[in-house]
Amino acid sequence: MNRICNLFGITYPIIQGGMVWCSGWRLASAVSNAGGLGLIGAGSMHPETLREHIRKCKAATEKPFGVNIPLMYPEIDTIIQIVIDEGVKIVFTSAGNPKTWTEHLHQHGITVAHVVASSKFAAKCEEAGVDAIVAEGFEAGGHNGREETTTLCLLPAIKKITTVPVMAAGGIGSGESILAAMTLGADGVQIGTRFALTEESSAHFTFKDR
């Protein structure tokens, strides 16, 4: 069985990126219902908005889903507590030190993945005890590191130094690019932009149309 499918309890090793402004409950639940892992993007949500999206997502799917939390979020303590209180079982953290919250989340039975853009930070993830790593190359539409390493170069470098499951992210938008990532050792993929343009995405129609 695929390690990512096993870890998250999903059918396909495809994760929908938790994009700010795009990844609300409609998108997350649609992806989860289709057999992937939907993520709610907490980065653009006030705490009570996040709570509402989690509750609506739980009502819309019985499948696993998660929440993406940028660790630089100004009300991070409140956001983490909401995720715990609402019984979310999967959290993807990014933009910060994975050591800060991973153990705390684990204590509440939450599986943690962390997004990195370099092998140096991937090593820190393993030290912090994360359950999986997202290797996000420079092609990604979201925030990532200053190294500007492309996905297909970053992925094998991270695979060499880690033992936990690794998902490739950045510039992946087709079956062929998923296959390329898997050939280089990815256990799964995280896709953002393709999902940002779907009907269920909470992005504005003008943006999607453009």
C-alpha cells in the first residue's frame, strides 16, 4: 500500500494544497470525497471563520481532511486550539519551525506534515518528528524558501536524507507530472493551482477565468 494513502487513510496519494483564499470547505470536502486529501487553508481565515469551515467540511464529507496552518499566523495559539477542539486529525504546517507545534499536535492524536523548500529544513522536520514532508519546489504558487530549487531537483535531495513519506509539490498539474514525481521517489503529490481554478475553489470567478 502507498505510504501516503496509508498515513492519511485516503484512496489516491493526491493532496489538495491548503491555499489562502482558495481552499475553503467546499473544495476540501470535494477532494476528500473523490479519494484524495482535501485541506482547508487557515492562512486567510479569522479563527471563527476557520471553525465554521471545519464544521461545514465535517458535514460535507465522512472522509479524512486536514487543515493547512502557516506557523507565522498572528493568532496561531487560537488556531491550533480550534483544530484540536474540532477534532481535526491531519494538519499541514508551513512557514515556520516544525519543532514548535508538532509534539503538541501529536499529543492530541493529530498527524503532522510540514512543508519545506530545502533538504536542510527537511532534516529539521525529521528531527522534529513530523509524520510526512512536503518537498515544495520553486514552481509552487505559494510561499516557499529562497533557495529557488526546482521540484524535480529538490525531491531526490530530500529523499536521500529522510525516512518519512515525502510528497512533491510545485508545478505538478497532470498525470504525467505526478508520474515523474513518483519515479523520483515521491510517495505522493500536493497540487495547488489546478485545484485553485475548480468550481469548488473559493477564489473569485474573475481570477479563475483570467
